[in-house]
Amino acid sequence: MAFLLGQGWLAVGPILHGGLTTRKKNISLLQELPLMLMSGLIINYGLTLGVQSITISLVVGSILSIIGTSCFVIYVFRYHTRQTPTRSMINKWIGTTFICLLFLSPILTEPLTDWDARSIWFFHAKMIYAADSIGQSAGWQQPSVGFSHPDYPNLIPALAAQVADVMGFWNEYIPKASLFFILVPAVALLFTFARRSISFIFLLLLILFSSLSTATLWNGYMDGYLALYFSIGMLLLGRYIASTQSIDLVSCVCCLIILPYIKNEGALATLTGIGLLTFVLLRKGNLIQAKSLFIVNWKYFLAGLLALIPFALWGIYKQQWNLSNDLEIGTTQSFLRIFSRLTDGSYKLIFQSIYLQIEGALLLVGLLYIASVALNMPFVKESLPALLAAGIFCLGMIIIYLLTPADLVWQLSRSIDRTMLSVNGCIFIGSYYILNAMENKKTAL
Amino acid sequence: MPRIYNRKRYVFLFLLFVLAWIELFWGNKVYGIFIIAFFIILLVFRPPSFSIIAASALVIVFFTTPTIESLTELRNSNLNTISHPKQPLVNILSPNSGQEVLPLEVQEMLALLQTHNITSYRISEQMEQNLLIDQRIREAAWPIQFDTSSSYLFVSPHDLIIIPNCVVMDQREDVVLEYCH
């Protein structure tokens, strides 16, 4: 964990505070730590892709981490140890730790069993570990590994390979520790919303323990984490609408940037999120204010662009090694398939399958919205980005299913429950904000 | 009564019936009846109670999502680890542990690959048609690679036919290893 935190501080420190040991903004550690971890994950992945060797990435990463951690320790002693932690903050830390430890057991004690976890994500990790490289020598071009979608992003596989490299061996348990490292920042971000309220309990139940769980956070699948980070991104964007705190915006962008490194659908989620974020920023001010916002926050935009370097690097490698996605998006055949499925009625099967997956979430948000109308409440603005995100992402997935070259019935049966996790997650975030607004109104009365 | 409030009540009633209609005819009839019953209660209690709304939302969460199953799985996993910590620690810290989740045929193939220090292998066409066996051996055996030109061939004893130039090299209960010249 310190390995990632140290690397992350090298980016987060200058961005938030203008230096590695100085402090300019009053931001809690609970908000800084997840940013550090997410940044550390991206920096580590970028480093691994850049040097390609796992051993070298670990050595260089460790050096960077030692520098970053040392500066972070100085920063904490200078500023955070002087502050007396409030009861609320202590409870949030205890809650974060408890929830993370709760998930640690199934992550580490249950072996890799499920299909995609073995055939794709941790198989890629094994390939990287065996070759001590994420480069061509890992075997991406071997015909015998075509079933494992070698074009998929490798943030978690690379991290899992590094874990196995540090341990010195491979088994079906220890590489899964990589899942814990990506879980911790998400849980910490959730607990920044913690307060003694029914709505926060709902948030935890809905996001961590309902359809986003059922083992998708510990079985080795990436869909749960994609949905988790996408949902939390929209949660933070919703809070930004109310609070206008820049830390919420930065955290939201960080959650969105990490998505394309988890799964290919993450690119769709990132575009959706960035589009909605732009919409929110433009709604808050006019174009002139948007321009000055860019000039004032140029560091954040630069950091965002730098964070996309690993995405560009992997794209270049895929081109060089002829690793293409089997969906054939953008080809003439894909458009013909869309047209064919729209005309032969197959689209109804897609809609039916999707509805079955999101029925519960729609029921919840529908009832809460109607209840808010019954309480004479104005529309809850904070819920809008999440609900729009759910709709746009769902639309994107409908298009993917329309153009898939595989048999539609087979594709739907194999994947619809996982691909709709992100849609459900965003609808749940919208539900949380409506419930939260009702609870605040009740408290105010 | 203010006009805005009346308009909102009509919107609310309209949305209620749309939701109930969708559920009754396209979704789950129980949910549809639940929606109607829930809001009749909501209309009766004035002012609308947050507790009823929260309780109803909780019921929906528990009945339409696998929340209870998830919490149960987490509880069982943690209780098991706390009660018997030794085995999980041994599993985590042992090389190549966890292979018992693989199909028996794959476990036997891995054992044969290791015993005979084989660096590449292939499997019979019948075995290849079994997607589970095919993918599991390819990923479990890595970095020992599946190679269509390999001399080492795994076949199932049930599909054993005489293949020219191939001799049985070793055998387990569910797989036969042949060497083909």
C-alpha cells in the first residue's frame, strides 16, 4: 500500500498543495489518501507500461515511493498531527478500515474460480508474471491465448503480476491482493459521505453490498470495480453540484480516469462522466467563466492529460502488436449488424434483458422520486448526473449489443448481468441523493 | 388548496399509476401491488412519513438486490477465516496452491506436464470442444504453452483411438498423455 501511496503523493502533493511538504488547502486525509492511491495506481501502471519489465517497474516504483512517502510523512507531521481529530473523522476512519478488512477475507482466502477472472484478468497477470514483462514477450500475440482478449487493459493484471513477483511465486490466492489495493480508495471515498443517517446506510448497502457485490468485488471480475468507480465518480459530481469544493471535482475526475484502465467499457464510462462534468461546469457558469476556470486550474487539466498517458501507451502497443478488439467497432460489418438487429426485432431481446437487470433499481428510484413529489420537494439536482450517466451508459451498451459479432442470445446470457452493474450503480446513486434530500428535509422540520 | 400543490398531486398520481401499470403488466405483479399499497398508505398518513419511505426503500433493496446474500457471504468468509486462520494462511503463502478448483482432467494434465518436464503440449479435438477444459488447461499450464505442433498430446481415455505415430507415455484416471513422433 505504501508503494502506491508514495508514488501517488508525488502527483497529488503538487496538484493540491503546490509542493510535496507544503499545504495550501484544508483537505482531510480521508479525501487525500484515496486520491494518492488512485494516482499511485495510474503512475505505477504507466511506469510498468513504459519500462515493460516488472522487476524494473518495482525497483523504480520503490525509489519513487520512498521519496514520496518521506515527503508525505513530513507533510502529515507538519499539518495533520497538529489538528485534533474530531469524533466524526475518527468514526469515518474506523468505518473505512472495518469495511476494507471485511472484504479482505474473501479477496485473499477464496481462490480464483470464476470464468473471466481465470481466463482473462488473472491469466494476463500470469502471462506478465511469467515473462517478467508486460511487453511482447508476455505472449500477447500467441494464437493459443486469443480466447483471453489480449487487447483488454491491464491495470489490475500488471499489479497482480507485481504482487506475485514480490512474493516470488504464483498461486490462485495472492495475486488477488491487487483487488484490495483498488478497493481501498473506493471505500475511503464513500466514507467521506459518512454521517449518522439512514441515507448513508443505504449508500453503503446499495453500492458495496447489493448488486455491485455478490462477489464481483472479490471474485476477480473487473465489472464490479468498473461500476464502483463509475458510481463513486457520479456521487462526487453530485456533491460538487451542491458544495462546489474543488476536491470533489478532482476526485471525480480521478475516478473517471481510472475506468478505461479497468475494462474497455471504462472508456465509454469515462466519456460519459467527462461529458456530464463539462455540462455541470458550463451550467454553473457561462463560457467566459469556463475559460477562466481552465486558466486558473491548468494544473488539474495537465495532470488529467498526463494520467491518460498509460491509455495512449497501451493503444500504441496494441497497434504495434496487432491486438484488436473482437467487437469490430466502427467497421462496415458492425454497422450492418446494427441495422440488421434493428430491423429483425432482435433489439427487443436486448431491451427485455436490460430491463430485467435494472428493474429493481428503477423501482427504487421511481418510488423515491414519487415520494419526493409527494413531499413537495424540488427536483434533487445532485441526482441528475448519476441518472443521466446511467441512461447514457445504458444506451452505449445497447449499441454494443446491437453490433456484437457473437450470437446475441449467448452474449446477453453471458454478460448482461455484469454490464448493467454500472447502470444499476448510477441509478442507486441517484436514489441515494433523493433519499438524502428527504432526510435532510425531515431533519430541518 | 394551492394550484401548484394540486398539479403536483396529479403528477404524483399519474407517475404512481404508470409505475404500477408497468410492474403489473411487464414486470413483477407483486411489485405492482406493493407500489399501489405503499402509496395508499402514504396518502393516508399526513404528512408523508420519511420512516415509511425509508422502510419501503429498504424492503425494495432487500427483495430486488442480492444484498442479503452478499452480507451472508461476507459474514461466512470472515467467520471462517477468524475461526480457522491456519489453512487460509497456508494457501496464501504456498506456491501453486488453489489448483483444486480446476477440473480433475486439468489437474491431472498439469501433474503430467510437471512430471515429464514438458514445455509444450496440445489436446485432442474432443477435449478442445469442451470449452472449460480447453481454456482451463491453457491458462493453468502457462507458461507451458498450448502448441498445435507439439509432440505431446493429451486425450481422454474415453475417446482413446489409435493415432498413427503416437504412443501412450503416461496415464491418469481421466487423461492419457501420448507422445507423437
